Amino acid sequence: INDHTAFKVFWLALYALVLMNVAAFRLVRPLALYVRHRFTVDRLVPESDDVISVYIRGRNLAAFRACAGQFVIVRFLAKGFRWEAHPFSLSLPPDGKVLRLSIKKLGDFTKRIPQLLPGTPVIIDGAHGVFTAAGSPAGRVLLIAGGIGITPIRSLAEAFSRAGRDTLLLYGNRNVQGTVYRDELESLVHKSDGRLRVIHVLSNQPDWTGEKGYIDRDCLSRLVPDLSDRDVFLCGPPVMMDGVLRALSALGVKPSRIHHERFAL
């Protein structure tokens, strides 16, 4: 066998290996999960004018491996949905009973979500991601969310506070109407025995009596005096995230203590 032939065989074998892995993890595994759990849409609950939560139930969900902060790739087996698969964060810590995805109307696919009917079968690929409590050794945690970036952050807030961690959440929005989970977060605060605090920061509501403006360097230095003692988890729109990352760097937070999630594969 000459060098050219060996090189060709090597690349063909590599391509075959890649295709086998894609088939195993993007086709076989999700189908096996569906056969095992029989995921279906349970109900849809509006969270705001443009955000809706999809509750998913299934058989033996306690055996479905997922952590707060992770995301799943879902394919709804209904007309107009079945040919598309999209990633969405789990907005509740998995409890063995239900999975919740909170979806903002941002494009053609997400705008159709309210059309889903209870009982619709769901193919789930996942859970994926390392945006979890496992990446945080510090006793204190700062969670920063902007807009729909609250979805994995809300899940982490509950997980951290339940674990007895000192947890502070800064949640940025334009106004109260666009603030998702406001009542849920208040309930979590009341149940946390002081372990969880939530500060809403609104940029476009003049009558707001709380924090106004943006989550920037000044905001962080005022509201989080013990910032250097906290691990930071960040999720939000790209522009907001870039600004917060620059502010954290300017305030001396080590990159190893910053965990961030972008809504992209």
C-alpha cells in the first residue's frame, strides 16, 4: 500500500467515524430516549406577552439525566414543527416529574409555539452543557441575567439556594412587563431563608423605584461589594453579555470564576 492510498484510507475511516458518531448521538440516542420516556407536551403557560413556557411530561422522568442550567434540543412531532430541532434551556431544575422550556417569540419557529397542543410527542436530544453548579466551587454565587437569558439562570437560582449557597441574582430588563418569572422569583426568595436575593435592574421604566439603568461596572461595584468572593454565572443577549464581561474583568474577577452561556450550539 503506498502513502497516497494510506492517506485516502485514513480520511475515509475518519469520515465514517464522524458519521457514526453523528448518527449515534443525534439520531439513535434521541430516539432511544423517546422510546424510554415517551415525552409529550403537557401544557403551555404564558409568562409574558412574548414568552411562553412549554411543560413536558414523560414516563420515568426521574431517570432522565439533566442538571439545572443545561439545555436540550427538542423536536415537536406536529405539523409545521417536525422538520426542525432547536435548543432551549431548562427553566426549572429537573425534578423527575416535569421538564419546562420557556421560549421567547423571536423567529418563525418560536412564534408558532403557542399552536402546540397538549399530547404532542417530543423528541429530546440532551441534556447538554456545562453551565451547571458543578462548575462552581465557591460558597457564594452571583447570577446575572438579561431578558430571556433568565431561563437557565432561574433554574440555577433554585438549585444553588436549595443547596444552601449564598446566591445573589441581578436581573436586567427594559421594564416590568418584560420581566419573566417575577412572582416565581419572589416565591423562591421567601422560601430560601435568606440564601437567595434578587435585584431587578430596569433600563426603561421611569416610575420604577428600584435599580435603574444597566448591569455595568458601577452597578456591580455598588450592589456586589463581595464580588471577588463569588463565582459568576451570566446569560443574556450578546451585547449585554459582552458589556458585563468587560465590567467583570475591569473589577478584577478572574476568568476562571466566570461562567457564561450563549444561546448557540
